Amino acid sequence: MKKIALVLEGGGMRGAYTAGCLAWLIDNGIEFDTAYGISTGAVHLCSYLCKDIDYLYDLSTNHIADKELIGIRPLIREHRYVGYDYLFEHILPEVKHYDIKKAKASSCDAKFGIYDMEKGTFFMKVKDIDKDMLLLKAACTLPVIGKVVKYKGKGYLDGGITKMIPIEEAIKDGADEFLIITTKPKGYVRKEATGFVKWIMRTMYKKYPNVEKDYAVRHLNYQKQIDIVNDLVTNDKAIYMYPSKEVPVKRLTGDKPNLRILYQLGYNDMEAKRNELIKRFKKDA
């Protein structure tokens, strides 16, 4: 029996595309044996496991563009450009009443990537997320613009430092077929980190020299992951979803109207491949 995996890239605000794709999966009753999320993709993966389209839509199109979450206000309040504390201590528990227990109870064997400041990226199971969601917070906390998340005396950040598309973990776990969703257009080439970025990583994380080293080869890791994805598609082992049109949304910049357009694009792109997706991934089809 084939083992089917869902694989989600990160992308910050561009994750609205992923959220739209996942909403389509919920609407069409498609579930997976295993699933893997990185960065924003980790949070949207949990919302998908909760089977909650409201979580997906509201978090990806409304709250993520909140001035309390990104920009000057969190810079003043949290001394970082992105208010991860505001997201995980106010928006998720108090505004959205985010029920992580639903995600943890899912029958899907789901994982997300976290960067251990001393050892590098590892994957942990969604069912093992702590009640305060500190580990999920760490999984989407970008370097520099967010603080290192402390959990049981250790420091963690976004697993996307090395694993931008978690396809290698899915293959390692024995998946045979894949639905891969990325937030960048087909053919995107990641550039090598500039000398300035490397200097920032070296300066800010001088206690953790692996951060600078991993950033120096981040573009190579990304290309390796893309090459694996393309090879799977060529060998008819994967469906690869990516934005079919350009929408003016970047990792940290985007307004609510364009975020909603990007969300709907994800939904529409999935609908355009309805027959193929249903035939390949719906278990009772």
C-alpha cells in the first residue's frame, strides 16, 4: 500500500497561498498518511490537521498583516520586527482560541522542522507540541527578526535555516507519493546570502557558529531540495503546486487585499487540478 505525504514549504506572508491550497484539501476531504511543514507551513499544517478553514483563512490573510504583528509596533514592544510573542500569546490563544489538541489528535503522522541552535534542524511530531506551543513558535521564528525561543534550557529557531522544503524528511520516512506545495514560483533560484547577511548571522549568533555556516550554504540546500522535487515530478511520484500567477506579496510585506488574492489563488490552482488530485490522493475515490 502506497504511503502518501503532504510537504509544505514556509514563506512568511506568502504562506497565504499554502493556506488556500489546504482549505481546498479540507473542502474535498483529502487526508494524508504523513505530512511535513516548515516555518509558516508548520502553523498552516496544524490548522489543516484541525480541519479548520477559518484558522487557515484568518491567520493567513488578516492577522499576519496586523500592524501589531509586523513592523514598528512589535519592534517597540518586543524589540523585533515580527511580534511572535503577540502571535502566540494573544492572537492564537485569545483571539482565535487555537486548539492545538485537535492537531495533536490527528491520525496523520505529521512533523515540523525546528532549528536547534547547537545541532541544526531536526523534525518533531505535531503530537508532541507542548501546551504553550513554544516549539511551534520556534518553528516559525525567523533569525534576526525574531528572538531565539527558549525551551527547557535550549535555544531554537525556524527549521527553514537548512530545510526550506522538507522533502528529504518525507522520503526518509518512506513516503512513496507526494503533494508538494511551495510559495515561490516554479524556476525560482535562491541567491547566496550576501556578505552583510553572513556578518549579521556571525555577529548576532556568535555563540552559535553553525548559524552562519548554515546560512552560507542555504542557497545550495534549497537547490538540492528543488532538484529532488523536480525529479519526483519527472518520475510521476509527485504533484507540485506553486503560485500560477505573480501576486505582490513577499515574506514580510503584503496587504490584506493581496493576501486574500494569494489565498484564493491557492484554492483556485488546486481546483484547476481537481481530477488529478482526487484520483491520486483521495482514499475513497
